[in-house]
Amino acid sequence: MIINTSTVYLNGEFLPLEAAKVSVFDRGFIFGDGIYEYLPVFGRRLFRWQQHLARLEASLRAVRIDNPLTRSQWRDVFDRLIAKNNTDEQAIYIQITRGVAPRDHGFPDNATPTVLVYAQPRTSPPAEQGVSAITAPDIRWNRCDIKSTSLIANVLARQLAVDAGAAEAILLRDGFMTEGAACNIFIVKNGVVVTPPKGPHILPGITRDLAIELMHAHQVPCEERAVPEAELRTAEEILLTSSGKEIVAITQVDGKPIGNGKPGPMYKRVLGLYLDYKRAFREGKAE
């Protein structure tokens, strides 16, 4: 398998990929005991990096791993990795585990967190013609707001989508929509864009928050409230948001078309606001 990066930051050092090694006794490998974060880079500029680091810090506090770097130190690592890549559009991944220790479920004494950061070229988001999705039971734990490396339930849900020839799985818990296997979900109902409120069952998405911010700023009706499964299935439009996919229309769910089966006017409106913002960001006119 080819990993599309040549240099990584590992535990204080910038190393060639082939020289970067992690112990088989790292708790990230043994228990999935770690946190991760993703930062987009547009035009060689870090996109909303303060918000991404705030989410990283919240996740680290929640699982009681000490933050190994200050924000200025993080920024220096990001800038140096960006400079080592030739592409303007990049994706930065951060992986932090509790560290290396003898196998035991309790926290080890004085373990040093393992810190891995790398940058690679961003892949293009899906085309604007829209994608299909399936629904699946939300079998994840009750702290989905923590961006944990323990993603097996998300992996299983996404594979259900892959098996069905779909791009994403929309998760349902107790009769309500939560989010996608790897994204936040918005529906359009009676001309209003609706998405579930923040809480323990959804990840507080950075692109989700930006979309809501832009809609409020441009008088697009938007609500954060619980979304019953019945509203999902009768939605006029469905959108997904994530840092990797940005904003994408879902035009089919469980084999049935949403609306007329094509990206709708609200999707085009919200995507347009986002693309305008991103264009201004690349030009240094927005943060």
C-alpha cells in the first residue's frame, strides 16, 4: 500500500515516513486508546485551525490525555509539514494516544502520549450530482462527541453502505437521526434546513458549524433540533457535511429518491455560500 506522504512528525521529530515507528505496545494499537483530528489546508492555508484544535483539546480532556503541545507549537508543526508538501490543497491528520505501557485497562502511571502528525494531498470532494446513502442502526457508544480513534462501529456502518453501493450510512438511534458514519447530516423540511443539535451522540463538526454560521448570516432558515426518522424519509433535500467531503447532496436513501432525485435548490444555495467563503479564505479575505 502506498501512503501519499514522505515526512511525518512523530514524538517531537520530523522523520521520513519509512523511519517512523510506533511500539506494538502503544495503547492506541492495543486498546484504540487515543484521539485524532483532521485539518484541511486550502491554498496552503490552514482552514479553521483554531476550531479544529479546540475540538482536539476537548476530546483530549474528555479522555484524560494531557495535551502534548501548546497551540503555537501545534501551529509550527502544521506549517512545517505544509511546507514539505508541494500541493496547495492538503489534509493534515493528528493522532494522539495515551502512550506505551504494559497491557492493563487502567491508566498507566507517567506514560508519555504518542503524537503523530502528517500531511498529504487532499482528494477532491464528490461531484455535485449527489450521492446515495443507506440508513443503519447507530450502534456506537454514548460519547460520539469525542473524536476517538476507536472507530470500529463507524467502519462497520460505512461498510454496510459500501456493500449496498452507497456513499454513506445515515445512523438512526431510538427513532431519530444522529449523523453519518463519517459526516454530519442536514435535511430540508418545509423549506427549512434542519440538523440535530450538538450532544453526546454527534460529533461537533467544524464544517457543520460553518454551514450553520453562513446560513444564519445570509438569512437561510436553519434549525438545530431532533430529526425523527419519518422526517428524514420525507425530506425535500438531504445534505452531508464534513471537512473531507465539504458539502454534498444526498439524492437517494435506501434506494428511494429524495425529492426529484437530484441536488435541490437549498443544497445549491448552501454550497454556493460555502464556496464563496472558501474562495475568500484562499485570497486571505476570510479566516
